[in-house]
Amino acid sequence: MQAAELTVGDLLKEQGERLRLELLSGEKALARRISVADLNRPGLALSGFVERFRAERVQVFGAGEQAYCQKSEAKRLAADLSTMLSSPELPCVIVTHNAPIPAALAQACKKHGVPLLRSAFDTATLTRELAESLEARLAATTTIHGVLVDVYGLGVLIQGEAGIGKSECALELLKRGHILVADDVVQVQHRRGAYLRGTCPEPLKNYMEVRGLGVIDVKLLFGIGAILDRTRVELAIRLEPWSALSAVDRTGLETRKISILDVEIPLIRIPVSPGRNLAVLIEVASLNQRLRTQGYFSAETFNRRLIERMNAKERA
């Protein structure tokens, strides 16, 4: 798992133009770290109540906070702002609406070396866009060896030992109308809401490596509709040599899971042998998983009906 790091300077460099941010003061403090994706509206902290103040978050001064600063008694406001901004873990302050900066806020930021930024966006737009950007940048991330394909709208992670046929299977799925996200290297993030998002690292995007053919450009061969930037990872398929499996599940009653970044997703082990159409099996597995997410478990339903039928015969 990679530990994400972001400073205020990184934020300005990467998102400054898109979020219409300008730096007003605090040039020497741009190395301050942003450690969480959540934002904070100071609220009660402006009135001196800092018991539950979330200093580790980016502080957003919207229209409400700006109005409070304009109408508050200057001396008391200066003291409250100084208390609020004194924490060394506070990343920065952003004023929205391209509004004039309250004098007390500007002075407090300079006093404690806190970067002061202003955005032309309104508060709702800035908080939505900034929170999404920070989450994408700071989310726990890991790299997995495998192939990620969107099958019937379900993100399927195909894994297995080298040479077992993961890329060939993905190629067949592409021919059947499904969508490639990543081949060989899959970057997975733990996103808010305890779900996994899979993407492809930029150097490998749109490309596949197939033994015997070499590297192919999926976008050029199959069209723009055959690739996807990201998908939610909801099912793992592990391709295993038939000889390596001591027993093969024939009923589907066994429920296996795999944990990635502390998020569990269903795992299906598919034995590989000559003549098996793996692409079709993965299609059916994806459709069956969609039924499970809707509360219908085919194997359990069949098993229950079979037991009920046996019990009925015994009573007769």
C-alpha cells in the first residue's frame, strides 16, 4: 500500500487552475501537509469554541464565515482566529466567492504562517470539487498484478499465475463487447463508502500485452468504446490450473472472499483446462454476482428446494 502525501504547494500546482485558486499569503508555508480529504467550515471555532475543531482539515471560509467576520467585534475576532489558526497541523485557509479578505483573517494567517488562498468558485462548487480531488489523491492505493475488465457493468479483476491466459481471456471479453480498464497492472484505491476503484497507470493505459502478439493498442484496434478509465472493483476471478486444485466446487455454495485494502470482495476460483471457454464463464459469473447483490443466491435457492422436496417425500 502506498502512503499518499500532499502539500499545499502540490494542491496549488495540480489543482490551482482548475479550482481557480490564488495564493494571497503564506508562500513560505506551502510545505504544510494535507493529510485528510475532508474539508472543514470553521463555524463555532470563529466564536472561540475550539474543543472539537478539526485543525487537520483544509479550512473553507464561505459566505457565512465571511459575514460573521465582517460583523464581529475586531479585537475578539482577532483573538479567536489566532487561537483557531495556531495549530501547526492546519494546512491552509481558502476563501470562496472571490470575496475580499477580512483584515483579521489576513493578519492571523500571516502571524501563524498559514497559507491563505482565495477561489473564484462559490462554496458549494469548491467544496464538491476539492473534496473529490483530495479523496482521489489521498485515498489508500495499492498495485495488483492482474487484468481489470468491466463485464455487464461489473468490475471484474482477473488474476492468476503468469502465462495462464489472463490477457487472452480479456481479449475474448473485448471481442464480446465488454470493456478493458487495465491489463497486467491494476491500480486500486479504497474510496469513501468502503468500495474499491480500479484504474490503469498512465504508461500502460489502452495497451495490452498478449503472448505471441506482443503489445497491442486496444483503443485503435477496438475503438474508444472498448476502454474505460476506471471502474468499481466488485468481483475477483482467480484462474488456476485444474491440476493445482485438490477439489472443484460443483454446487457454488462455497462463498470465498478476497481482502484488498481492508475491503472484501467475492472471489471465484475457475479451473483452467484445454477447451474451456473462460470468457463465457466469466460472463456468467458476473451475471450471477449481480443477482447475488440483488439478494438472489441461485445455489442456495436450489439447495433449499432440494431439501424441501426430500423432506416432503420422507413425510409422505
